[in-house]
Amino acid sequence: MKVQDERTARLKEARQRLWRTWLLWGAAPLVVMTLLALIVAPTQAAGQHPSVLVRRQFDAVLAMCALLFLAGFYLDGRWTDAQRLSRRAYEAAGGNRFTPTKRQLAARSMLVFESIYNSTIALTVIGIAIALAALLAGIAGLGVRYSLLLLALAAEYQVFVLSRHPYYLELMELSIRGELVPRNKEDVTRQ
């Protein structure tokens, strides 16, 4: 019973930490950057079309922001891959020498927790960078319309980050119960 209570407490703390990180360092900066962009970005007169130079500058900034989005998507997928994390925990529990028990695997759950926490921090930094690029684009004179388009990309990115939380919690729960194991022995020996 005590082990179950400890697991529940750790998972509750992990859920709160993920949510707090997303709110304080993901959603809040996005809101601040949006407000600042609306304040500082020059508005364009109705019916006036942006110049070709402004359009190309926007395309360049959009491409950089999209690249950041894809980098975050790739890194998160790599760092929080269930098989990769299960191999790390399995090997840390002595899986190269013998078959670890659930208790031994559960004792290595902090490896999984730390990898997920590190991934959320990296995702948060990337989200801030995308929102900051939108603000800087507005300050640079691209106009409020283009800043808002970039901020929409930043908002979509934050939705992506938030959508990862159930997966993270599932991995954490499996690891804390000692049930996050590689599919087969070849997965352990192959890195």
C-alpha cells in the first residue's frame, strides 16, 4: 500500500510539474508576446498590399519558425521514444547481465522522468523562440498581420506541446510500475 501511495504521489507531482512548466514557460510567454506584438507592430493601412521585400522577409522568418517547430517535434520524439527509454532503464537496472525484476526497473524510473523533463524544457525554449521571432518580426516592421500569423504558429506549437502530456504521463506511470520494458532482447543490445 505504501508503494502505491508513493507512486501516486510521484505521478501527481510529475503531472503538476508538466502543467506548471507549460503554463509558466509556454502559454504565459505566448500571451505576453502576443500583447507586445499588438502594441509595437505597426499596422498596415486597409487595402494596402505589402511589398515584395516585406513578403520575402516574412517568408524567411516563417521558414525559421517552422524549422524550430520541426526540430522540437523531432527532438521530443527522439528523447521520449518509449523503446529508447525502456532500453536505458533496462540496461541501468542490469539488463545486460540478467533480466531485471519490476522493482529493479521501477528503481530506474528517474531516468525516464528526467528525460521527459529535459524534453519539456527544450520544447519550452523552442516555443519561446518562435513567439519571440513573431514579436521581433513585428518590431522590425513586418506589420501586425504577419506577427499574428507567426504567433498563430507559436500557438499551434503550444497545443502540440500540451498534447504530449498524456503520452509523457503514460510513460512515467509504466516506468514507475516497472512495466516499461524493451519489446525484445535485440532491442536492448542494439543502440
